[in-house]
Amino acid sequence: MNDKITTNYGVKRGLHVQIASDIARKILSGEHDEGDILPSEMVLCEQFGVSRTVLREAVKLLTSKGLVHSRPKIGIRVVGRENWNFLDPQMLEWMSEVSDHTAISLQFLALRRAIEPEACFIAAQNASDEQRAQLASTFQAMCDAANREPFDQQEWSNVDQQFHQTIFSATGNPFYIAFGNLLNSMFKSFIKHSSSQGDTCLKEHRCIYESIMEKDAVKAKACSIEHLKEHKHRLPDPLPGATAEQDHSAA
């Protein structure tokens, strides 16, 4: 049996990863609730058209994310959310695809507010000459992307992500650097929605950039806090029935 399939992104992944992704999306979307027992191995194998070996590899992957637990004579049970590994990059990717984007984006923004302003503070103090040069080059690319007609959202998303990644790297703190790398998937999704109508918050990015270049740590932190205010970002519409606010337009 062929153990590779082509995803919608044109990238070949192991079949067990595709199966795990399908099940994970159903769990994250609430189709399978916490505590539910998934269909038996035989049923799942028939449903996906795969061997037990492939299915068990998929279950191992889901288990590593904290989504399910498999027990003999009990089956594959969806575990409680408190056990889910929300910071796993693959989990973040799955969440961005199926969860209520407004709720996830607001939660991600809250996490950024708790971490990113301090990263800007540290970067302003610790950035090397090379990192400041890289930040300057990235910010110039942001200006070019923001002012280009027609607006190229993909170009903006790439340079915006690079801007924030450079700041995390410039802290020189391995935990901040790792955290910035870890959140790449959510950064991509968040920036995509926030800039969907050409909104870039370029003024706020400029304030952060200039403060870091001037080694003004206090101002860099303040500018980051201002940038991460909720009303500064256009967030995706909530799913039907969600209670999150509908209008989060960028300033």
C-alpha cells in the first residue's frame, strides 16, 4: 500500500500524519468531544482504507499531542483539554484551520501581550549590530510591502513575520528565541487575517523599530503594548453562534 498521499498544499506527507490530522481536526472542532470513545480500530481502518499499522502510527501521533489515550479493551478516548499540547507547532496548525478563528486569535493576541513587549524591551538592550541591520532591512521591506499597489498580502505576511522573528532572536535569550520559532504557525495565520484588507499597523511597527534602533528599551516595550491592543488588528469573523465581538478592524 502506498504510504504517501498529496495534501491540498501539494506536499507529500506520511499517510499516518494525514489520518492523525483528520481525526485531530474533528476533535478540535468539537465533532469528537472530550471523553468520547472513537470508533474501533477496525472501523477506522475501513473508514480510511489503511492497515492497522498505519492507524496505530496515527494514534501515536495524536497521543503525543495529548489529544487521545488508547487503552486495550477500552479503545481510543479523547482526553480533556487540560492535557492538550497547545504549543505544539502541528497542533497550532490544526487549530488555526478548524477552531473558531476569532477566539483563537484573541487568545493568541493575549499570549503575545504577555511575552512580546518584554522581548522588545530586551531586544532594544541586547541586539547586536548585525541584528539591528537585519531589523532595518526587514522594516524597509515592510514599508515597501505596505505601500505597494496592489497590496500583496503574502509579501506583507512574510516580512511582518520576519520582523517579529528578528526581535525574538535579538533578545539573545534561548527561551524567547525558541518561543518565537514555536509560534510561527500561529503568526502566519494571525498576520494573514489581520492584514486581509491591507491593514498593516505600519505606524506601530515603525515605533517598535525606531525604539530598538535607538536602544530605548522602555519605549520599545510601550510601542509593542500599543501595537498589540485588540482594536489594532482585524480578526476573522467568529463561527456561527460564537460570542466574540464581530468587528475588530485595524487602526
